[in-house]
Amino acid sequence: MKTMKSTENTMTMEATEIRPFRASFSKSELDDLRRRIAATKFPEKETVNDFSQGVPLKTIKQLTEYWANDYDLDGFEDRVNAYPQFITTIDGLDIHFVHVKSKEANALPIIITHGWPGSVIEQMKIIGPLTDPVKYGGKAEDAFDVVIPSMPGYGFSGKPTNTGWGPDHIASAWSELMQRLGYNKFLAQGGDWGALVTDQIGVLAPPGLMGIHTNMPGAVPAALDKAAFSSEPAPANLSAEERYAYDQLEFVYRHVFYAFYMASRPQTLVGLTDSPVGLATFLIDHDARSLELIARSFAGQQEGLTPDDVLDNVTLFWLTNTGVSASRLYWENKFAYFSPKGVKVPVAVSAFPDELYQCPRNWAEEAYPNLIHYNKVAKGGHFAAWEQPAILVNELRTAFRQLR
């Protein structure tokens, strides 16, 4: 019996241990990617002169040419490994995460969750300013310890072989991760899927959770969300601010058919594992405004997102072969994307103008009864950490100052 107990303890230690991780890609993997990019078979030009049929052929060719000729693929591995990374096993699945500790004594731990079509690369621009605020013009007392996990099926995390890894399960895993890292108090932040996961952390309210921040709040009144989904005319009693948000949301529901497809037939998207340019085209067509920002960056008008930003993320998807496995999160999800989830913990909301919808204050107050911060920022869209990192960092510092 003593031997059995010793074996059980060893197995438990192995299951919960935190293992250092470093990304490594072989020359053959990189050469295969280069070959496939060069062999891209293009469609004909769209029959319109706008984005209404999807990614224009001009943008597809600009992306392909940049990826083939100007992008530093050989340096990709070093860029991915710029920060300390680890893997631990939670509920039978390997979870990869970036973990950067601040040198400041009173740094607050924060777990930040990416979305689709994102990865930990989305948040790398905010790691330095959050962990070392003095270096980036901030104050030492605003420092954070930063944890950025790869969601199941994304990046270097494991790919679930069974169903059940929806936002609520991920939220539970993230709570376990923070406990495993030794944090007895922590904050959580997210946008896109990260917003749903972060809301679910708020619903779970694990011991030690101090509060959450979201840049895609689940705050649309359920009746309005349902009406927007059905493309019904906006109710007459909405304020101008609410009407604008409603119109944004109604537009989104009419132009995100990729989400409906992934929610019903993710395994059919085998083209995402066979053509790198096909994968890239699918990933950059997330929403109308983001596509415009990405397209103009490949046309030489860089602001916010750059071609290298975009292709670092796509290259990670390709080399980890996660085009299909990442899509399954849409199939797994059972929650409304934008309506309230019942979060009672302290919540901070940053409303970006080019988000899928810019949340009015009164919606945020109703959805989050313990709202501690709300701000309509002047600039930025759906990928806040990626596109406007300085604004998001300032929001996090301001929002959580009162919880220190």
C-alpha cells in the first residue's frame, strides 16, 4: 500500500507540474511553408469594388507576396520565444502559457485571454508595459504579473480529443492555472473569445478573483440581442448611443457567416490545414473594420496592425496546424456572445469605437452591477491589445488602480 501511495503522489506531481517550453520549428517545416505559399492558386477577381464579397484578390496577392518575399520567417521562432513560456496539464489537456513576472514588489497577477483568430501573439505588445511600467513611462505601483494562456486547440496548447472544452470549462482551467502558479489573488482580462472566458471566470468567481476587465462586454440586453440577430428594425425607444450600438450589432450578425460555419461544421474546413494562403485569407476576414485595417496595412498604409503582426499570427496557426482545432470552440460554445452572463464581481469595461459594437454605459451598468470602470476610448477596434496596445494598457492601469 505504501508503494501504491507513493506512485499516486508521483503521478499527481507529474500531472500538475509546470514545465518550461520553448517553440522549435524544423527547417523542413519552414521550407514546406515557403513551397506552399509559392504554389498558391488564386481565384479570379471579385465582381465588386469593395469588401462585400470578402477579402479582395488584390489584398490576397499583396499578403502572399509579402509572406513569400519580405516576411522574416527564419526569425519567427525567436519572436515567439521572446518571453518565458510553460506548459502544464489541466483536466488531461496540456495548457501552454506565457508567464512574465514583474520586478516590482506589489505587482498584481492578471490572466489575459486571446480570441479567434488570435493567439498569445495578440497580447505580446502589452507584456512589457504591464510588467515594467516605469520603462514605458508609467508608475511602479501600476505593475502586473502577466499570464497569457493559449486556449485549448490554439497555438501550443493541446487539442481536445473529447467534447466539453467550452468557455466555462476554459474559465475553470484558468482559475486552476492561477492557483497552480501560486497566486492567491488575481485579475482577468479578455476580448473576443477571451471576453466570454473572462465573463465566465467572473461568473465562477473563484477565491482570489479581484475583478475582471473586458473590451468586448457581454452587455447587450437579451431582447435587443435577439432582435439584432433577426435583423429586426431597431426599437424606437433607443437613445442615439444605443441605436448606434444596435446597428453595429445587427450589421455584425449579417456578416459573420464564418462563425456560423465553424459552429456547425468545423471539421469540414480541411482547406485551412492544406493551404497557408487559404488559412490566412480565412483568418483576416474576421469583421469588416478589422479586414479594412489589415488590407490597408498590406497596401502600405500601416497604422496599428502591421503585415508582420498579421503574418506572425497566421504563421503560428499554420505551423501548429490549429486551423480546424481552433474552429471547434465555436461548435463547443453554448453561450450568447454579447448578452449578460450574470457577473457579480468587480468589472471594468473599455468601449472601443470599432469593436463589433461599442457598448453604451447604461448597458454596461445593467449587465455588470459591480461596474468599477467604464470608458469610451477614442480609437481602436476588435483586437485592442494588438492594434492599440498603449490605450489598452492605460485602461488596465486606470481600471484596476482602485483594487490594489
